Amino acid sequence: MRRTLTRRTLRANLLALFTLGTMLATAQPDLAALDAYLADALKRFDQPGLAVGVVKDGQLVWSKGYGKLDLAKADLVTPNSIFYLASISKAFTACAVGLLVDEGKVDWNDPVVKHLPWFRTPDAYVTEHMLVKDLLCHRSGWITFDGDLLWYGTDYDQRQILERHAHAPFTHPFRDAFGYSNLMFIAAAQLIEAVSGQTWDAFLTRRIIEPLGMTRTVVETAELARFTDVALPHVRKGQDPAAAQKSMPYQPLRGADGACGVNSCVTDLAKWDAMWADEGKVNGKPFLSEASYRTITSSHLPMGTEGAGLGWFLEEFNGHAVITHSGGMPGFILNHAVVPDQDLAVIALGNGESYSVFAATQKLLDAWLGEGKADPVGDMLPRVAKRKEREGQRVAARTAARVAKTKPSLPLGGFVGTYTDKIYGEATITEANGALQLTFQPAKDLLTGALAHWHYDTFQWQHADPFLEPGYITFTFDTDHKVSGFKVDLHSPDFHFYKLDFRRK
């Protein structure tokens, strides 16, 4: 016999569904198991320190610190520990531009040259048509990390960095392909200063950091001296996996403001992420206009199933749209992800070179949005091991290719001189006590060190930077066998040493 639903039955079924939905929506993860998982992840990734947090409905509902601020000391990481946020800072720059758009002082579709008349690219059309929003979504035409050596440890100011890089040729068609560009965010910082009359540091402090009550957030590394509970970056000398992890001082890197520069902690970043999770609102009131929020968090460059927003990347997790951005700088890797339709954000800040923060992010998202059974650590570690194996083979191959019992084709004095790369600037080679030394003059404190003969006319460069591998300098000669220049072979996924072409003056 066919059954019909009475109103009472319908109400009962609806109530049951509502109760089940409420239970699912409010179900809490097993926090003890999650805590144990992350503590174990720290050990398995050999990560110095990790701070994590979960923001739900505007509140930091769970946070924890693991490991140490400095492996050489006893102080432990806490949710208040300050980390250098590196490229997580890019969303602050995009937000700053959004606030200026909301004030009517700039438009997303303004040509950059309207506000920075001196701004140039190697293509006159691109120079004229580069828009404000183009600066913030990695579609300029330069390849990923192009020009980053211009700010890494150098004494160039931001305008000098951009003017030098303006001569670097494009690789991709304008707005057609992804090329992660720190320099375009440096240009955005200059635009913020030109439009607002305040430096990027001052604008972020007065218009974002202070209004959001981020009391442990600063944009000058020098200011960290007035705080305790500060995480130090950790590296292995020369990227050698056999070397012990050691802390190093913070690098100011002021030329990179706009692309990076913000220093913060989980408890403060939770306030920032809560604003994004609530679609640009704080305590129910707009911090960013709805229009600016939508512009920033929309895709401006599709990348398969993902996309580039303005200072954010757009992803998906279990059917939910996610805005996210990671950060990386010598000794720090960090990540956070915001899920606006769930008013949720997760944060993972690390003071080492491991991928533990990405495993933590995935675990936290799964704990709140999935079944809580995901094992990102187990998934990632085999890939990390294979990568380590490949890197070991690469280094071993270089050593195996070395030809013994060779000599330079000139006395050491024949290599001494001043050399110039048209974009980067000058380098000098000097001789003292029977040894050569190479110094990149714009970064003389960081990129300087002895040249030891490797084979033929190639020398190994033991520079002062604790983060980068040793480099290999190979000299070139003219018809009369006088040194005409040198090339740099320094393996780095972050900096394009291979593009440098130093010519002797």
C-alpha cells in the first residue's frame, strides 16, 4: 500500500534532518588526536618549530605551538610566537590597494603609469597597458621569480630595483601565462606610497594592523627587538641535508616590501583571516567594500582547477572554495587557508625549511571540513624522500664530473677586476694571500666569499649566505685569451643566477 506523509510525519522528518545537520555542522574534531598528529609531524619532518591555529566564526577556536623558537635554546613556540610571514604579506598589499580603491583614490583598472609615471617594462605596449590589478596576479609576462636577486640582500631601493629590472625581457605574452612576480608587488608598494602619501609600512600599520588589533604584528624586522617569543629562521648550511639546522638572524630585505615584510603570529593572523572569512567584514561592518573583496578574491588568471586572485590563490577543498597563500624565505615556510562559505580559516607557521606547514594545513582543513582521517604527513614524506634523493644525485653528479689535476689557464691575477651585469650591477674579484674573492657589490655582506679552484677555469664560490648552495664561477675569454667575463652556476629554485652575465669592465 502506498504511504502518504502526514504533516506531523513531515515535521518530524524535517526536525530530524535539521538536528542531524546541526550535529554535523557543530561536530568537533578529536583535538587530542589532532594535537598528537601534529606533534608527531614536527618530529617526522625534522621541523624546528610550528605554530597552528583554527579560526571559526570570527574566533580563534584552537591553537597550539610545537617545537622551539631557536633549536639552540629552550624557549618553546606558542600561538603568540612571531614569525616572518614572507609572501603571506602579499594579501596585505592587495588589501591596502583595495582600501585605496574604496576611497576613490585609485581604480583597479587604472594604468600603473597614471600613478607611477616612471614605471617601465621592456615592452612599450605593456608599459602603457599594465593595470593596477595586473601587478597583483602574476600575469605580467616575466617568469616566476624574475629579478628577485635585485632585492635579495642588496642595498638597492625599490625604485632602483624596478628601474633595473625594466630592461629584463619578457618570457610570456602579457596576461597570458603565470609567472610569480615579487617585483610587481614591490611596484604595488610604490603605488600605495604614491597614492596615499604614506610608505607601505606606515599604511599597513595605520590602516590594517592597528584597526584589526594586531598588537604583535610589525612590518620592520628592527622592531622585533622589543618583543619576546620571536621564532628564528633555521637553515642547513648550503642546503646540505647532512648539515645540522641552525638559526640565523632575520634579514631586513626592505627592498622586497610589498611582496613580503609582515611579521606576525597565529593569534594576530587569526584576526586578519577572520576578516577574510567573513567576506571583508569585521564585527558585521565592512572593512573592505563588497566590491573590493570580490575583486581581490576572484580569479584573474585561471590555472587549471585553481586560479590567481589578487594577493591570494584560489583552490578547492571538499567542494568548498578556498583562498590561500603560502610564504617562504630563508629559514621560514608558512601557510594559511581561508574558507569563506564556512567562516573558517586555518594557519600554520614554521621556522624551518620543511613542508610540515602544508601537511598541517591539510590536516586542519580535513579535521573541520572532512572526515578527519586524512594523513597528509604520510602522503608527503615519501615525495620528500624522493626529492631528497634526486637532490643528492644532482650534487653527487657535479662532484663526479670534476676533472682532477687541472689548473686555471691564467695566473690568479688575470681574473682580478670589476665585472658588470647590465641588470644586476657590479661584481668585483680581488686577490689576497694567494686566493681570489668574489663580491656582488649590491649585496656585499651576503654574496661575497672565496673562490677555490674547481677545475679548468671554473672556481667554487663559498659565499657568506648560509642559505644558498655554493656557486660555480666559470670564466670566459676573448680571442687573445684575456678574461672577458664570467657566468654563475648556483642551483636555486628561488633566484636566477643563471641569467647573470658579468662582463669585464
